[in-house]
Amino acid sequence: MGYWNKLLAPLAKSPARTPATPTITPTASGLLTIGTTTYINPAGSYPIYHAADGTLTTIVNDTDHPITIVTERDHSPPPADIVLAPGERTETGRGDCVQVG
């Protein structure tokens, strides 16, 4: 039994770990429209599906949070992300996803 006590002694002396707190994305009140899809009280990230014929995708931010249209990252240099304040709208032919907050 002395062997096990000696083996586990460092664990008993170590400080207790605090549980990891999950990162919570704020939920926006209102509506987020991407193309023909509308999200109610959105939170997190939503993909942008572009039409094959090159038609621009409409994005409407009717929420109480700013949103960011994340542009393609594989260009050198990458184009700047587009930020829409509450109540703004745009049409875009680029972008990978929309992030709330």
C-alpha cells in the first residue's frame, strides 16, 4: 500500500483544477437574412451559399448586434472582412460565412 500512496502523493498535493468554461457566443435579438434564408435570434456562424450563375447574395442585418461577413482567406493578401451594423444590408459575391457579434 505504501507504493500506491507514494505514487499518488503528487496528485493529492496538486491544486484542484477549475472546470473549463465554454465560450458562449452572444445571441442577437432579431432577424438575420442571408440570401433566401432568415435566422431568428442568430448566434455563431452561418455559411454563405453563392449562386452558380454569379448572382449577388443579399445579407440583411435586422439584429441588435453587428455582423461580420468573413471573406475568403486563401487569397494573398486576403480581402478585408465586411462588417454590417444593426439595420444595414449589402449584396456580395464573395465571403465564406457570416459571424454574429
